[in-house]
Amino acid sequence: MLPPEKTRDLARSLVASEADASTTSLHTEPATVRVYERLRRQLGAPVGVDGFQALASRALALAKSESPRLSAVQVTANGDLRGLGAVESQTDTDEDGEAGIVLIAQLLGLFLTFLGEATALRLIEDLRLQVDVRTEAATNAEDTTASAADGPVMAAAFEDLLLEIDRLRKVSNRIETLADKHPGMEDGLVSVAGNIRSIATVLDVFTLIRSKAGGPQEEVSNLQKNLYMN
């Protein structure tokens, strides 16, 4: 059987995994309450409703001796847990979730003894995998939604850039025209016109990379350095 500290660590791990999964979805119950409900469905299958209720009631009695904050918590006839959410919501920040973790740890310890360590740990690991899959699916859905929402915004940004690139090229052409009119300033104006045209070229390449290949901005920065060095 796992030592008590290992069982407590396992309880904390399950609660932490559930808390991480809840960041991508809407939940009103504390993570410890959700972990208890998942354990009730997972571990209740091999022992039945009455068996789970008996073990959960014993676990709660043991947990109350460790954490008086659980005094108002009850296990119903069908194994549901009542009152833990209220306890967790009133817990100080420094003790956040500790009362619930004590209860989860006691419940895990009883099932490790009743079902055997190998069987209980396999069922608990299956539960952890379910949480991981749910977290990954929710994260992928968020990424897809974000990408779809960013599409129109990116399209508008590229359109604005193309307009500015066109304006820069027109400015460069007008400055070159001034160079023809003012021969004494020809060298300086031609140089300025060339620099502006280089900037327009950099922006043009930047727009192409980001719109088609999604390349990093470092590529554009390196290109800009090369253009000014040539």
C-alpha cells in the first residue's frame, strides 16, 4: 500500500490536473469537488453504489479528524458529496483546496486497500488520461476559434500595409523627379529615394512572408540589414 504522504501527493496531482483542465472551460465547482465526482464514477463501478457510499463515508469520517473544516460536509445515500464546495470557497488562500485534498487522499487510500494497489492505480491512471484528453481537446478548440477570429484582422492589416507600400514607392518616384529638377541636390535626393524604395521592398517581403508562409519577423529584419548594406 502507498504511504500516506504518497497518497496525499497523488490526491494533489489529480486536483492539479483537474484545475489545469478547467482553465479552458466553464466550471463553478472547485477542482476537488470535480475530482471527487470523477472518482465516484470511476471507482464506484467495481464496488457498486452502496460500496462506494460506505467507503466514501468512512473516508469523510477520517478526513474530518484531520480537518475540522469538513465538519459540515456529508455523503448522501447514493455517494454524492454535499458541502465541500462551500468549504472550499471559504478557505483562506494559504490553505486553498487542502481540506478537499485530505478527503480525496483518504478516499484513495481506502480504495487502494479495498481493490488492491495495482487495480486502484490503474483505474486512477485511466481517470488522469481522461482529464488530459479533455484538456487537449479544449485547447485545440480554443486555438481553432482564435485562428478563425484572427483571419479578418490579419487580412485588414495586410491591406493597410500594401497601401503604405504603394505610397512609399510613389514618394520615392517624386523625390527622384525633384533630383532631376535640382541638379545640385541630385546625389542626396537619389540616395533618399533609394532608401525609401528599400523600405517599401522590406515591407513588401514582410507582408508576403507573413501572409503566405507565416515566417518569423527575424527574416525580415535580416533582409532589411542586407538591403541597406548593398
